[in-house]
Amino acid sequence: MISGRRFPIFLYHGVRECEDDAIRDPYYTMPEVSVRRQLSWLAENRCKPLALCEAISMDAVDERSFALTVDDGLKSGYTVIFLLLMERGIRACFFPIVGMVGRKGWVSWRDLDEMRRSGMEIGSHTMTHANLAELSTAEALEELASSKKLLEDRLGAPVKFLSLPGGYRGHSTTAIAAEAGYVGICGSELGYNIVPVGPYNLKRFCLRASDDESTVRGVIERRFLDLAPRYLAEKGKAAFRRVFGEKSYAAFRSRLVPPGVEKSLPRFPLGGP
């Protein structure tokens, strides 16, 4: 394996037409036709899908490699995205909000078990979709450890990866995740992952409602001029978060994003129907 080789991780959330979803975020949920075309392009153009556990091992990575993740655990992740992946022979890692599994509009335990048995990885998106930057060490450990244990107990398989809700990371998040037994963390920082990979800071390309197959192609083919506006916007966001902190960024974002988005994924209470 050549050191310095890089690969992308794509991030999906949900499908716009799925009225069964508990959350229908106008910014991150995508038209089904866009998901279908993106996955078809990847399958038809010699791209090599990797599970996250393969990607961080380095040995499997080549210039056409990519990994794919699905956050939140909305029902459309199972009813639409999972089926499209299976039709094209693409593996992915699904990150449900564990406390919401089995509720109306979210994946069920049976859905997760079927996906796992079909070759998909299952990771944790915490128990309640908590902002880890705002939690104490004890609270963060509870979110990470309890969600991991519940997934492993119900699915009978190890859970190795964590996805950060909102990309928010506290100063001790990496150490807490390692203590809880995770081997990797997916965040929301934009960019490629360079071999040898830093598994606790995996970058991703978040696919949004306005993206089509040309976005995926641009990422795979390293069309940096096409990606430049995306990078510039993300660099500005990262600088703001660094200077002013995660709480200030969250408050600022709530004033800029489309209506409804800022409240689309709060911290969910445990219990209830």
C-alpha cells in the first residue's frame, strides 16, 4: 500500500419522498432519483466500495476506493437506500440514533438485523443525538457506551464505529470513544482520508438535496475546481467553529440554514412511543 493515497467517504441521511420518515430535512434529505443515479454511477464506473473496517486497514484502498455511510436511522435508510445499495453490490455503514430505533419513522431492530446480515456495517450515532461538545465526560461516555452495548446486545455483532451528531466533538471525545471500545469516528469535516488513515478523525463528503451524480463523479475523479466552492464554504465554517466554539456555531447556523433545518434533529428524549 502506497502511503499518501486518499479516498472519500460519502454521507447520506434520508430520502425526500419517504413520507414515513420521522424527520424530513429539506437540506440533507435527497430526491430518490438523485440517490439512485449517484449509486449507479459508482457501480458502473469501476469504483471500489469499502466497508469502514476495510478502509482503515489501508490494504484495500486504491485510487477508485470509496466508503459510504448513512446517518440518523430514518426509515428511508432501510426502505430505499439499503435496497438501492443491495441492487448495486455496494456496502455501507448505517449509523442509527440508537434511542430512536423501533419508533415510528425510524428503522426497526429487524431492519438493522437484516442490513447487518446482508453485509452492511452498523455503527452508533449516540443514544439521543446529543451534542457531544456540550456534555460532561460522564454524560458523553454514557451516550457512547450505552448505545454501543445496546446495538451489540440486540444485533449480536461488534459495533466499531461512531458518527458524531452534527459533527460536534468535545475535547475528550476521542479518548472517551476509545475507552468505550470504538475503533473509528466519522465526523462532518469535508475532505479525503489520506493513507495511513487517522481512524478517529474520518472526514466525509456530505451529500445534500441539491447534489446529483456529477457531485459524486467530481469527488471520485478529484475534480478540485468543481469542489472548490464546497471546500471554501467548509473552511470558513471550520474556522468559525475553531475561533468561537461549537455552541456559538450552532447558534449562528440556526440563523442561516433553511427554515426547519435547525430543529430537524434535536437531542431526543429516551422513552416514549
